[in-house]
Amino acid sequence: MSKKALITGITGQDGSYLAEHLLSLGYDVHGIVRRVALEDATRHFTRIAHLLDRLQLHAASLESYPSIFHVISRHDFDECYHLAAQSFVAESFADGFSTMNTNINGTHYMLAALRELRPDCRFYFAGSSEMFGKVSEVPQRETTAFHPRSPYGISKVAGFQLTRNYREAYGMFCSNGILFNHEGARRGFEFVTRKITSTVARIKYNLANELRLGNLEAKRDWGHAADYVQAMYLMLQHDTPDDFVIATGETHSVREFCELAFAEVNLDYQDYVKVDERFYRPAEVELLVGDASKARRVLGWKPTRTFKDIVKEMVREDVAALKSNSG
Ligand code: NAP
Ligand code: F7E
């Protein structure tokens, strides 16, 4: 019989790649979505539109324990990938309270409902390199101290600790991924990579003439989401629950990303990029670079796409989308 997986956040970037991956492995894939998304599917399901006839979607809210309890009581899930979150760091400064509520309580509700109804279901928590924040060592690994610099980072530390506590206190199979930034053509437009590549495409077609950004010197370890969802899956296939850093081990600045993205359409980023104070954060994470050697050794995971591949793919896809729209 095929395994049954539940994905929260299935409409997001990672949820869509993970659903594809699990379907390709023969899983019966279920997703939790917001009621409003079911009501306006064309707008909310763009990333999973091509999968809809193979998915089972259930309306529930991360803010409501009874709604989560109801979904989990109906199906005997083998694996649960908890990806839903308010994931935009800048927004967490604007509204820290709702970020905390969704990310911390939502995770707690998932864990509590599973403990009550499906204690044997394996659980994955979407932890983040933002937990390292003001980094105490380079590169960051599983043992590096957390020093989050935003309400988002703080909420992820709480989710990470809740997940570990359910593992230790109740013997449940609960694993944490500590994933560094990962991107792709399905990335949300508010994140810096997609903001850059979508604007490069608009500039190419004379629909924009500048790109306003904040801190160009921030450095990130950027991988590809399609590679990273495979690591999530591998974590839940391992013999024992554990915590794993998932990263490429390379770091690049926002400025370097701009340089490559504009060069892809034969333009010089310096002619278009304008620094705008509005996009600076009250506290910045200056440098992230991960050491994923544990995941490589224990899970046999390694990234397959380079930084250059990712920039190229994202620019090409955004240019192609505008080209097809412009007839
Ligand atoms: P994303 O594209 O922003 O997707 C977030 C998902 O969460 C969407 O499906 C969204 O649903 C759902 N969601 C948000 N608030 C919700 C709420 N109140 N109730 C129910 N669902 C809600 O994020 P992603 O990039 O795929 O990331 C997936 C997870 O990994 C997140 O937890 C993120 O924090 C974490 N993470 C991401 C990265 C990265 O670089 N991408 C790195 C480390 C960790 P709607 O479509 O209805 O809004
Ligand atoms: O910013 C700088 C910004 O918003 C990256 C999420 O998936 O990864 C993501 O969080 C860097 C920051 O991602 C703009 O200050 C400059 O230093 O693309 P971002 P993030 O904050 O790193 C982690 C691992 C997650 O877990 C999160 O969920 O780029 N930056 N100028 C800018 N960033 C944005 N968004 N917009 C700008 O105009």
C-alpha cells in the first residue's frame, strides 16, 4: 500500500516541489490549505495547478487547533511535512505578533494533534538558517549557537525546540531541517532573488527602468528548492530522528546575484540598481554559509545545482514568462 503524507504549506515554493517529489515516489499526497485558497483556486494554486488532480487538499487554519485535529483524525498519515509559515523575514518586523502566532502556535498545534492521534507519524519541521542570525562561527553547522535577529528567526528557534522536545519527551519521530536559503522559478516575488530576476525581465522588455534594493552586501548560501525538498524526504526515511543542516557551502552577496542576473540579459546592474533605505531591516543577518557534511555523510544528500545555475534558471524563466505574455 502506498505511504500517506501530509504537507502543510503545500501551496508555497517548497510545498509544490515536495508534493511533486512524493507523487513521483508513489505517495498518496495530502495538503492543508486555507479555506480562502480553496474558494479562489486559480489565484492561490498557481504552483500546484499541474498536480491538482493527484492531490487531496483539506481546508484548515494554522491558527485553529480544532481544524488541524479534524484533518489529522480523518487519515492515517505516515509522514507529515510541516512547511506552512509566515516565511518573509521583513514582514516579521512589520507584524511580529502574527508571525509568532502562526509559526510557533501552528507548529505546536501540529505536534500536539499528532501526539494525540498519530504518535507514529514521522514529523518534519522547516527550520531555517535565520536561527543562526548573528553568527558565532563560520560555516554554521548543527552545533552552532542560535542568535536570531528577527521575529521570524525567533519563531523558528521556538519551532525547532518544540520539535526536539516532542522527540525527547514523547519518543516521537520528529526531525528538524536547518535549511539555508533555497530558490527557484517558483520563489515568491518579495524575496530578493525573485525580486531581482523578475525585475531584470521587466527591464529587458522596457516595462521597468530601475531596481530598488536594500543591503547589497548581505551574503547568503543559496541553493535550489528542488534539491532541498529531497533532503526533507531523506530525513524522514532515516533510522532515527535528528537535526540536519542543508546548505551548499558557498556564499554570495546580493550584489553578486545582481551582477550575474543582469549579465544574463547583457546588461550592467550598476546602470539599474538603486539602493533604497526602505528595504533595509532593523537588524540584518550579514553572513550565512552552511556546513552540510552531516547530511552528506548520514543521508547521502548533496546539492546538484550551482549558484550560477540558479541565477540563470530564474532569469530565463522570468524572461520566458514575459515573452509568452507579450505574445
Ligand atoms: P512560502 O513559499 O512562503 O510558503 C509558505 C506556505 O505557508 C504557503 O503555502 C502559505 O499558504 C502557508 N501559510 C502561511 N501562513 C499560513 C497560515 N496562517 N495558515 C496556513 N498556511 C499558511 O515558503 P517556502 O519558501 O516554501 O518555505 C517553506 C517553509 O520552509 C517555511 O516554513 C519557511 O519558513 C521555511 N524555510 C524556507 C527557506 C527558503 O529559503 N525558502 C529556508 C529555510 C526555511 P498560502 O499560499 O495560503 O499563503
Ligand atoms: O533576503 C537582502 C536582505 O528576503 C535576503 C526566507 O526564505 O531565507 C529567506 O530569508 C537578503 C537579506 O531572504 C532586499 O536584507 C536587500 O539580507 O530574500 P530574502 P531571507 O531574509 O534571507 C531564510 C533561510 C528563510 O528561512 C526565510 O523564510 O537580501 N535584501 N535588498 C533584500 N531582501 C528583500 N527581500 N528585498 C530587498 O529589496
